[in-house]
Amino acid sequence: MSGKFNGRREDFRLVTGRGQYTSDWNFPNQAHAHFLRSDRAHAELLGLDLEEALASPGVLAILTGADTKAAGFGSSPALIKFPGKAGMKLRNPHREVLAESRVRFVGQEVALVIAETAAQAQEAAEKIIADYGDLPAVIDAEAALAPGAPLLYPEIENNLAFDFEYGSKDKTDKAFSEAAHVTKLSLDAKRISGNPMEPKAASVIYDAQKDVYDLYVPSQGLTGMRHGLSVGTGVPEEKLRVHAHDVGGGFGIRGEAYSEYCALMLAAKRTGRPVKWLGTRAETFVSDHHGRGVKLHGELALDAQGHFLGLRIEWIINGGAYLSTPGGFTNTLAPSGNIMNLYRTPAVHGLHRLVLTNTTATTPYRGAARPNVTYLMERLADEAAREMGIDSVELRRRNLIPKEAFPYKTPTGAEYDSGDPAGLLDDALKHSDHAGFEARRAEAKSRGKLRGISACVFVEPAGGGSSPVEETAIQFGASGNPTIYTVSGPSGQGHETVFPEIVAEVFGVKSEHVTLRFSDPDGPALRGDGTIGSRSLMSHGGSLLLAARETVRKGRDLAAKHLEAAEADIEFTGGRYVVRGTDLGVGILELAKIHAAKGESPLDTKFGMPAARAYPTGAHVAEVEIDAETGECELMSYTAVDDCGNIINHTLAEGQVHGGIMQGLGQVFDEAVIYDDGGQMLTGSFMDYCMPRAHELKGLKLYDRPIPAPGNPLGAKGVGEAGATGAVPTLACAVMDALRPLGIHHLDFPYTPARLWGAMRAAGKV
């Protein structure tokens, strides 16, 4: 499985324009849709004048909040089922599919126009006259908590949706009282726009005779999408058929059953025609759920030798005007397990406050909470080292969890399954020539450049999910070749290549004989979660491995009967069942073909395994140079050493790390969603929102130091989030190291040339 890479099976189809994304689906007699969206952040919706729009050419229908309310449509589900501080329950505001009486963020869906063509639908939507009564808006989460702040919902006091506490306050207070030194830090993890290649889109067909909906949407998994749609519309899950073939990027924001999809279901039912909607890039900016958006406050207590004694955490989370399904969970319970990173920290206390504001909802974005966890902890470690006069690498070494301590139980109850933090750090320092940095810094100084370096470590929880079991299936057609089924669909990860490789190796056949079908409503009914949380290989791949082994086991009895031998005498080797000590045998695909001709194959297998969890770890080193005259920051080299467990396909794993690092680089240097005080988005296009570019990532070197995960049959740990989790703190700390000689010890993202130059100018250095 980890042999020579022969390319991704899906690549030829995709690079030759033969992919089938949501916009590529077209159906006979289809109509087109366009959404009217709120142009203000907070206002009473006093009325809609539809007369001129309804009279426009081609218009078939216009839906408003009154229609979706009458249909019983409502909020998506929330993952938070656990109690908060002092038993607090989540205050989850009702999400209207189309606004009924009030709008709460710019971009909220107000009406849906259905017409013969997309142009006619847009033209009619522009003729709708909305009458608003403006209300005061609150954009910043800390401001929303302040006394007297405008309330988004009268029933939600202080705009506080959830208050989550973990760890031991008493033990942590005691640790701080005994500390020789305390480091304090506040950071702003700005909002990020996911901006997948494929904007949000959907086509919906309603079969009135069967009372069944077919939805074609960009999705990170069939089961989660179907469940969210069912909760939002009241339609039973068995009447929802979700299709997602090629998905142009996910990054966490394509797992949600968005309000637009629910409204389109009603449109298809009302018109009796397929309805297609293609969102624009502008709609992606204002209505797709955003990532990050958290104020991070941390305090680290140390003894006189620099050993960590305690950690206090407070996060203030900007949840937006409505809560996405996983958004609250992502920044409350999820980070509690690894909040202390890879360091022995005996006492921890955390408080995470989920706040409602007049902005777009936030949700997991590549890495989910992990980059924020690691960013805060690694910056605390660097600042503590500076304040105490200890080398930052040495401070980390003194506090790393030793290899022999794994599995390691954290003070907040998580259990890191396996790892070698010191070994990872040693490898990263060696491969990056960390020892030679001072000479490079001196050379850069001679050219008028500021050079900085950082070495950071991380751990991130991978896998798990809301489903306790992960099911896959293997079925054999008339050709004898197997088709494998999962609920996990790819959005660039290479599932069509690696999953068949896993099954083919067990069967002893070429992988091209195995075909993957994912998120297929016509396939067997399967339980499980989608492509989220670096879980696909561990859970879906592991389940497929066990399903393939079970298929081989079932085949022994069939082979024994076919070969007229005792089952005890049958061996399976090289893709063939053979009678021990003879040359008599039959191939597994040949056996499958024989039985498929008789009807449903007895080799067909459906298999479930508990959802797997593991803790990938890594150590990354970055070097940067800053031009003091312009503020331009250049990445000189980036070295990543990762423990992702057993690697099944090195090229695909490296591609995942590479992509994650690139997105981490974007957060550090380029990206930020900015609203003005009135809630208008100032970064609503690529003219204003800066995306990372290929030339920014230079000198990249990737290495692995794998320790097999004990919790899944492949020994894999997940890799999709690792790059972003490591890159955000490593790049940030490298920039701060470059600025430190100028007396600059704090700067928030993004580190644009203007922001860096401004900081240096404020320090009197330019």
C-alpha cells in the first residue's frame, strides 16, 4: 500500500474537465433559483413588496419566510448535548430558513425566486422591495457580552449562548499561587472564509408519487447532510436522497445542511420541477459559515526552573447570529482534551464562552479548534522563555511528555494514545539545521533583514464523530470485480485511489479491479460519519480493511465447495484460494464472478467497526525574513516532521500536509474576514480578501516519524488537519522571533506587510 505511487485514479477525470461538480448536474425541465439576501446586519423585516417581481418574465414562484414557516421548516441540529458551566444548557436560537420578521446578519436569506432561467430569477429578485426597520448591531463577541449591548434575541441574556468550563479551578489556582513566574497572553484568531473552489450550490428534484427528494449538493458526507436536512425540514431521512460526486473543496464548511438547501426543497415541491441554484463567490463570502473567530486568553504558571505548573484558559467565541451544527462544540468541548498541547501540565482550568453576534455563523475550518489551541500554547511557551531568559527550545524540552509516558492521560480526561514528542522535535531541529540559524541570522542582518526561527510541537485529536459505528460494504457485480461503499466522500483527498488500494491488497488483486462508491443513495444503507476531523482513513479505511478480511473468510467455504475440498485444507494467498499441497485453486474474483451469475453474491459483505480515534503529533520549524523597510515577510524554509501513524500512501499523505500548511500560512499572513461597526463585510470579494498564493510557500521539507496508532486496524492516525495545526503557531512564532530584537512582543494576524511595517514604525525602528 505504501509502494511506488502511480498517480491518483481520479486525476485524469478531473484535470480533463470530466468531473461532475454540483453545477454540472442538469435535469429536464429544470427551473433556476436566486436568493434575495439581507443588506443589513440587524433589522426588523416590516414587509416585502413582491408585485413587480412576480410579474417579471419567467417567474414561477417566490417563497418568503411565511412559506417556510407554514411548511414547518426550522433550525438545524446542534452537536452540544452536554451541560455547560453550573449545568447551563445551550441556548440555541431558532434559525429561520427564510427570514420571517427579523434579519440578523448581512447575507441572510430573505426570499427565494424561482424562474425559467437563472438570469430571470436574479432580475426578479432585484425588483423585490424589502421594508426594514434598522436595529443596532453588535459585531465583536467581547462587545456583545458587555452590559447594555444590543441583544440579538430578547430571551438570550448578554448574547451568551453557552458557557463551558473544564478542568479544576481549585488545583489551577493553587498551582498559580505557588508559581515562580506567570506569563499572560491575549491573541485574536481572526475569522477566516473557507472559500472552497466550488461555491455553495444545489439542485433538488421532488418525486410527488414517492414523496422523495433527490438533492445534489457539495457535501462532506451523506449521513450528516441527510440528518441536518431532516431536522431542518421535518422530512424523514429515508425520503432524502443526497448525491455528491465531485466536491470542489470542503475544509469543514461543506458539512452543514444550509438553509438554502431546505428552501430549495420547498421550491421543488411547490413548482413540481427540478430547481437548480448556483451560488456566487460573493454569496460564499457572506453566507458560508466562517472559520476561527475566537479571542484567546491564556495564563501559564511556571516554577523557577521553567517547568509548567498550571494553565488558565479563556476563549470568547464569536458564534455568529445563528449556531452552525458543529460550531459550538468545536470551540468548547473539543479543545479541552488537548488544550495543554504536548506538555506535562498538572493543573488546567478552562472557560469557553460562545457568543452571538450580527455576523455569519462560524463552524469548523481545517484543523477546527486545533490551530487555536496550539497557537495559544506555543506563543505562551515562547513568551515564558523570553521573560525567564530560557532558550525556547530548551523550555519545550523540559516540559514535553516523555515517550514512555504514553498512553498519556491529560488533566482534562483525554488520553493521548501514542507518541514521541522529543523524537519529533529532535528530527525537526536536525532536518532544519536549527543549530546553524545564528549564522543565517547574522548574514540576513548584513542585508538589512530581520530573520526569525521557531520550533513548535503539536498534538491534535483525530477521528471520533457523532456515530458510534463506521460501516462500509463490499459488493460483487457480474464481472466479479468488487465495488466498495462508504459514506465518506472526497473533496480532494484521494479516496478513489487509497480505499481501493486497501481492499485490493487484502484480496491480492490489482487496485484497478476495485471501484469506490461514496455517499451513494442507491448503495447499501450505512451508518457512519463523513469526511471530517482527519477520520476517513482510520474509520472508513479501517472498516474497509476488516470488511475485506471478512470477505476473504467467507470465501473459504465457497472455495472449498467449488474445489471439492475440506475448508480446513483451503489457503488464501496471492488472490487465490488453493488446496494445500496442490496446484488446485480458484481466484477470489473468479469465485465472485461464478456466484454473481447466480444472483446476489454470498461474498457481499457489510461491516461495522467502532469509530476510531487517535492523536497525531508533530514538530515543525519555520524560518522567515522581514524587510524592515517594507514590512514584506518571506518564508525562507519550512520543515515538518509528523507522526501520522502508519502511512498507507505517502504521496497522498504529503499532499494533505502540504495543503494544510498552505492554509495555515494563509491565516497567518493573508486572510481575515473584516466587518465594519454596522455589520457590513469589508472583505467580500477577492479584491479585498487575500488568499495565499503558491509562491509564498517555499523551502518545504516533509518527514515522518510514525508510531502506529493502537486504536484502529490500519494503525493510522489521520493527517488532514496536521498541516494547519502545526503551521499556524510555527509561522506566528517565527515572525515574532524576527521582531523580538526590536522590542515587539505582540502582534495579531494577519501579518501583512502593512501591519508588520506599522508595528516596526510604532516601535521607532523604521
